[in-house]
Amino acid sequence: MAAPFELTDDSVVVIIGTGAGGGVLANELAQKGISVVALEAGGRYLPEDYINDEWESFGQLAWLDARSTSGDWRVADDFSGLPAWIVKAVGGTTTHWAGASLRFQDHEWKAKTNYGDVQGANLLDWPIDPREMDDYYTKAENKLGVTRTGDRTGLPGNNNFKVFEAGAKALGYSEVHTGRMAINSTENDDRMACQQTGFCFQGCKWGAKWSAAYTDIPRGEATGNLEVRDRAHVLKIEHDDSGKVTGVLYADADGNQHLQKARIICVAGNSIESPRLLLNSASSMFPDGLANSSGQVGRNYMRHMTGSVYAVFDKPVKMWRGTTMAGIIQDEARHDPSRGFVGGYELETLALGLPFMAAFLDPGGWGREFTSALDGYENMAGLWIVGEDMPQETNRITLNHDLKDQYGLPAPNVHFDDHPNDVAMRNHAYKQGMAVYEAVGATRVFPTPPYPSTHNLGTNRMSEKARDGVVNKHGQTHDIANLFISDGSQFTTGAAENPTLTIVALAIRQADHIAAQMVNGTL
């Protein structure tokens, strides 16, 4: 284990957050011999601590600090205090994810060029050439042990998948399989194969699913170069008179405050907390918040176009058995404006346990139709829709000065309005999702509105020009050379794919960049 670093040690890289971005970056830097202090607001839980019960697991892992919501999206009505279900723990939301690990398609890196001017959308091309990412994607797939990449076999299909696949084929879809999943189909990387118990979202008790919590973090610590401080909630980033960041102020588990000095600071607190921290770190030199000369910090919040479809059959499916999301239809992920929208979407298998099904199937609706649907739970199949949503400047994270968190700081407000492109895509996806199940004899289908559990992206986006975003192609803020963004908030656009693989690939790439800059003395 790393000897603890001194609070006054200004040679360390401080990383805020330990999820897919921060946890991977911490390990990658530690492996290169760089001293890292990682600060995690949540506690530390390992597979033996995870709870195979949805509500109890939610209480153990969820980020439940004060938040508010506004906008026309369903979540603002149904879950006003919970705009997003993210994890507060070492490993971040890599604990609570399904494992779907898909590369972006080439056209998605250049949305502005390929989609043209979409009214009301703040589209921009990523300042990255897709070919720059090929090797990093391969490294990320190998790190995560992604099935159907390298020589790794796919996971077996459960009943939920078999129904889904039969419906897909009946509709003429061809790109349907059990997915590219960061879940071991065979023993790999000193971790066992998936045991098919179906609690992928509650933290994998077998360690078959990749999570930074029990792979990258302990490996980084084993080098002696990484110290992880859990229950260390960062309050503010400090800077000197030249505008360079110099350290972070954080509160420990007892509420005592400490200032950790730093040579470089990397923010990886997710797309709500990362911009909030920059805004809460405003000073006389940076009155609008750190790295915010463009006014883009907090803007362009994306959460993917999502929704679900559940169907009832006349025979049991028992969709909850087996890997939760080992099933995907990719045919609709193409860019084809003839469907009435730009960008595309994936359909992925999904099963919710009864308690969450009761909360989410029709929020606020407890009529006979709803209760009879739950009576048919054993006979249900389910899928989740995930598609590219449009960045909008007005979809944004701001500070809510009327609502304070436990440290007296303004809480984040999450404002989101659906773009007409999102609505058109969702309606198309509902129609296709229902058709998948009707093609194999569903007796009833339920298009279900979006949940709080989502992919939070944007808010500190990458841009070629400083005026259009917050960070450059390496996640380095345009305004402050030694301040980096290392999570999904750096996404310029969202693409149709689940984002974790891309966050990991960018973190590996960012580690190479930071190490090179440290060696040549520019950082």
C-alpha cells in the first residue's frame, strides 16, 4: 500500500472521483511511476459488501446529496430530487452499470459535419480523429475484458435475450447478439466468469463484471504510487495569482476540512458534480467559475435519449435470470435522417426487479392496468432504449443558491428539456421496440418513460476553439494548463453507445498525455 502523501506535497496529481474516468486515470498514472492522491466522496465497498436487493443497494451506493431539477423532461416530474442515479463510492458508477461496452461509430465523432445544422442543437465535432482512438479502444477493451472483442467469447443468452432475438429476426434485424460486455464470459484477469445471478446493477458479487473498485484502484495502490482517500468530499479547487490550480479543499468523514496541495488536478466527479465544483470554485480572478471563460461550464448537458419497452407473454420468461443487459440490436444505431431524426439508437435487454418495476413502469399510475401488469411479471420481457440526444446550451447544470448541501454549498440544479430530435427518435424506438415483442406474440406492450438511471454527459465539453467548450482534445482545460477534466463531462456529443468504454479509452489516452507533459516539464 502507498505510504500516505503529505497534505503539503505539491508534486502529486490529485484526481477527484474514482469511477471509469478517475479510477482508470489514477491507476494508469500510478503504473507510470507518478504520485497520485485520489479523493472519493463516497465509501469503499467490495464484492462481499454488495447487496442483492434493489432498494437496499440503492441506499448503500446512491449519491443522495441535495439536488434539484427543472425542465420539461419526465424525470423532473417523477423524481424531482433524483435527476440521476449515480454512485457515491470508490469505483464510482462502474459499480452500478450493466457492462455494455461499445465503440463510437466514426460518424458520431463528427456530429456537426455529418448531421448539419439541427435547429436548437449546439452540435460540434469532437476535436479527435476517429483513428486516433482505435488503439485506445483496444487497450480499453482488453482492460475491461470486453466480450466479442479480442478473442473473448460472447455471454450466453438468457430467456429475455431469446425472446428479444426472435422478435428482432422476425422484423428483419440482423445485428443482434448478446453484446460487447465488460463481464467475463470465461475466467479472465484473475476474476471468475459470470454466474448469471442477474444482479448486475447492485454491484457484481462475483467480480465477473469489471469495476474500477476492485481492478484498477487496488492495482494502482499496489504500485505504492496511489493513495485513495474515501469519504473525502471536495468542496473547492484553489489557485495562485498566476491562475494555476494549486490544491483542493475537502471535508473528511467527520466534516473536518483539509487542503491537499497538487501539481496537477484532474476532475472526474461526473457530469453534474464536475461542473458544479468548477462553478463553486469561483474567485475574483475567475468570477464565473474555473475554466469558464467560454461560459460553457455546465452547459450542453446530455443524458442520452432513453426509455424502455416491457411486454407480457402468455408463458413465463423470467427475464431477471441471467446477465441483465447481455442483448443488443444495433441495426437502428446508424445515421439515417429518412427516419425523421439525426443519429441513431440501440435496443438493449433490461430486467428490473419487482420493487423497481413498481416504481418505474408507470410513475404515478396505480390503476388496474398497472397492477395487472405486475401480476404478469413472471411472463414479462424488457428492453431499454439508448440513443444520441442533442446537446443544447440551455440544458445545463447551475448552482441553486436556495438549496444547500450538507457542507453549506449551493446544490446543483439539473435543467433538461427534450429536443424535438430526441422526441422523434424516442417515438420511433418505442414503435420498433413494441414491434419486436408483438412479432413473437406479446399479449400486451408497455412503452415506459425514462428513469433517473442514465448516462450523464457533456457540461465540460471538448472543443477545438476555447470559446466553444471547456477542454481541449486531451481533456485539458483551455483556461488553466494544469487542470484537467477526466470523466464523461468532457464529451462533445453523446453518440448512441453506452459511454463507459469511451470514458476509459480517453482516460488511458489522457494518462499518456499528462505523463509526457510532466516528463518534458510543460506541466
